[in-house]
Amino acid sequence: MLNRYDECVAVGTDQELRRDPTRRQLRRETVALLAEKHEQFADPLDLLKGMHRSNVGPAILRGTGHGDIHGRNIQVSLSGDEVTHCAVFDYEKFHKENFLAWDFIKLECETAVRLLDRLGDPDHRGQFTQQCLTFWRHVAQRTAAFDRGAKVSVSQTESLPGPEWTRLANGIVQLRRLAYEHLGQNRGRIDDWLDEYELLTAWYGCRAGLYDNYAPRWTVAALVGAGVAARRLMRRLPADVELSHRRRFVAASQLARSDDTDQRTQSEQLLADLSRDYPHILEIQEERTLVLIRLGEFEKAEQLLNSVAEKYDMTSAETPARWGSLWKRRAYASKSVDQYALEQSLKWYQRATEYEPANFYPRINVATLLLILGRPLDSQKQAAITLEQLNASKAQDHWWLATTAEATVLKGDDIATALEWYRRAVANRDCQPADRNTMRRQLELLRSHLPERTREQLTDATLNDVFIITPQEST
């Protein structure tokens, strides 16, 4: 088991992050940008701290090792594309009880972060972060395949942006094959070496991100690699151990989507508690804001969003979309519709589409608000773009179906098809009563702004039939 682990990682790294506001913000924003990728990425430091609290983790092999292998400590002689001689320098950290995987991981990370910086999007950190996630997932998929003796082609893994990315990935995978030869033989379980490797990858990525010589983009690349390793390791650790915010977050989110005020209030309290335990997770603040908006506590929601603005220079589209939702609810909170609030809502949803142009959720709201504000041609244009994005999307959950229906209504040329999309959304097994009611309220909001021939096809009786309103619900 790990003996230096407790002090060096679970405590030391966290304390150093607290003293380094720039690195702390990079960690916050990297986690925020990848919040929707929770099946692929987890905050590596949260994993390490959870393992520390629960005293779980794989065995780690120790032995004689260099302790500081990276490209600047290796000199090679090249003949064409072939390496003919190799010399290793700097044995200051050479020791008989070093972690044997450490040299492989350090060489891997120090090489990758520098080259990813050169290959990735030079202008947009959000796009660069997503590219790093794609790269590390590609490497992880190929690693898991050869670990199990499976044959996997590059085409079966996460698609990389170009040949230079593939060349880098091939080098990292080859390095991991060497690690497997030295760490994976004669182990008790087939996953033992990989558990060890991914734990130390998560550890090293956290530590490397604090190095003084690391540029911000290197820190991001290291954190993403560490987070991919953390998420994959998390699946093989005991299910009853809290290793991230996700389990409690999902439970609170389910309550948040209820139509019951008491359950929403309970959700808000759970999220408030969770935000104290995980103050760096923006996803929690965004979900809590949504609950406050649904509870009608607009001032609290605005205060929370303002606190987010003070901490983050960069977020995903979710944060501006929350502002859009807040202003939209405010617009309809009184008897007369607040036009200024509608304009503010449109502005924030438009900003969300700039953050993530391919995200159909904010764009459908842009289309809806344009119609309400008397710009039907602009609304139809945005609805058409939304339908193109929906068709390109792999996800087809109930919100995908409902958004397809709404965009079809906004285009105005096939209401019968739109109603069929709504029926499919309502029939989806994941569609909750609160979701169904939200879909109907949005359609009723649109109805009064549609042409008369369209309104005639969206009578109350038709909506009752589509959204399955029972006699008990109508009373």
C-alpha cells in the first residue's frame, strides 16, 4: 500500500493549491469545462482525498528506480528516425524504494503536456481542454485493450484530430506497453498493474500541475490526463466509498426536478451542503442556481451566479444558460411580461451558444425568445440550426426529443410531426412528470406568438392528449 501517499497527495497537494490562486483557478475551470463528461473525467484530487479518507487503494511496487526520468534527463543519438544510443543523467533521486511506475508516468506526462500544447487549439482554452480529453481517452482505451490481450485498431478508439496527434499517442501507448512488461507480470489480478498506473498518473498530474516551470496549458493537459485516469480507476474501487461529488449530486438533482416544493427545498439544502464539501465544483453551484430559480428565489440565485462570476474567467455554456433561465423566469413572474428581462435572457442564451456552438439547449431558447420578442424570421433560422445540431447529436433522450419537437414547432411547417415528437418525449422512460410539465408550459408560452393557423392545431384538448393530462391532474 502507499505509505507516502497520505502526506504528499491528500494533504500536501490540496494545501499547495490553496496557496496558489492561479493553479487553483485552473483546476476549477478545467473541472467546470468537463462537467458534462463525468463518465470520462473525474477531479483527480477528489479521488485521492477520498481514497485517503477511506483507506482504499491498490498495492504499489517499490524498488530501485531513477526517480526523475523525463526528456531533459535523457540524451539520444539519432540516425534518421532511429535512436542508436541513449544516455540517462541526473541520478539525484535514484533510490532503492522508489515507485517503479513513477519513471514511466513522469516521462509520459512531461512529454505529452509539451506536445499537446503545440498541437492543440492555440486560442481557445475550452477547445484545448476538450482536445486533451479526447487524446487521453484515446490512450486509455488502447491501454485497457492491450492489458486484456484484446486487439483494437486506432479506428475503434476516440478519434484524434490528425496524424501528429496519432504519432504522439502511439509513443505514449508504446511507453505504457513497456510499463506493462515491467509492472504487469506475476500480479495477483490482471488489473493490479493498471490500478497502480492510473493511481500514480492521477497523483503525478496533480503534482505536476503545481510545478513552477509549468505553463497554464501544460497544467491543463496534465490535469485532464490525471482526471481520465482517476475516472477509470474509480470504477474499480469499492462502490460504497465517496470518491467524488457525483453520487450525492445525482440524488440532489433527482429531487431538484420534482414538482414538489418540499423536495426542491430539500434538494437546495443538499446542494448547499455539497458545495461546502466540494467548493471547487461549478456543476454544484449551477444545479443549486437552477433549484433556486424553480423555487422563485431569484435574488438568491442571482447572488450565487455573481459569486461564480467572481471565481471563474471561463465556464461551460451552463453558467450563462442559468443566467438566461433566471431572466426568463423573472420576465413572467408578474402579471405583465417584463420585456427588459426577456432581452436580458436572450443576451445570456446567445452568450451560451458562443461558449458552445454545438450545444442545442441554449440555441433552442434563443430561437424561442426571438419569436416572443417579435423576430419570427430570426427565430426560424435558429430553429433550423438547432435541428441540424440535433440530427448530428448521438444523444436521443427525452430532452433531445422535446427539443426536436420545439424546433419543429418554431419552423412552423409540420405541427403534426412536432406533436409526434412530443408524444415520444413524454413516453420516454426517463421523462418525469416535472419534465413533462416543463415541456407543456414552454409550448403554451410559444403558442400565443405563433400564426393563427398554427395555434389552431395546438388547442388545450390537443395538448391534454399529447401530455397525458388525467382528470386528477386537471383538478
